[in-house]
Amino acid sequence: MVPAEYLLFIQSKATTAKATDVLSQLTANAKEVKDVFEIDTEKLSKDTEELKDIETKKDQAYSDAMKYLDAGDKYIDEYGKLMKEGSAKLKAILEGMPKDLQNSLAISEGYGPKLEIKKITVEETKNSQTNTDFGITYK
């Protein structure tokens, strides 16, 4: 491997994460992601925050439906509306990305494999090892 700086994608085969968590990894590494994939990371960051807001509202609607059973239909309807809105927002975000980035994220139905993205420096004659613990998935 040629000594240089690289953007490393580490993807779990056993654990999953919400799409917003995966997208947050991209925004946390905005400069490097922008350099490699030439995408508008400011727009990605804004869109990710909007998706997080939709997901929070959706989770609250579900919680309210379970809590207030006598008015559950109201909250289930709200949950369904927010679910569609979140799916449309996620689809728009993914469609705005280059195909190779979309494929490496592997997000489906709001979830994808847990991902860690980080910049690494490869130096000649220097070995380094990193372990990543993705934890446990509760879905």
C-alpha cells in the first residue's frame, strides 16, 4: 500500500444501525467525504438533521399510541404519515449520492450495517492495528 492518507470504511457484518446513525458518520467526516465523493456535505448534514427530526417525531407517535390506547388511532395515523415522510426523505438523500457511496452504505428500510468511517495515515515500515467493537443490535 502506498504511504498516504486514506478514508477507511469499516462495516459490520453482524450489527445494524439506523440510517441516521450511518449518515451521521458521513457528516462527522464531512471534509474527507466531500474530497473523496465530491458531494455537498452541508446539504447532507442539513438533510440528516431533518431525517433525525422526522424519526424522533415518529418514535414519539408510536410511544403515544402505546401509552394512550383510547386515542391510539390518532397516533398510529401520525406514525404512518411520518414513516412515509421519513422513507421519502431517506430516498431523496440516497439518490443525491454517487452510486458507489450508496452501495457501500447498504441502507435498506431505514437500517444499514453499522459503519465506522475514519481517516487513517499509512506510513512506510510502520504497522498499526485497530479493533472496532460495533456492540449489539437491538431492533
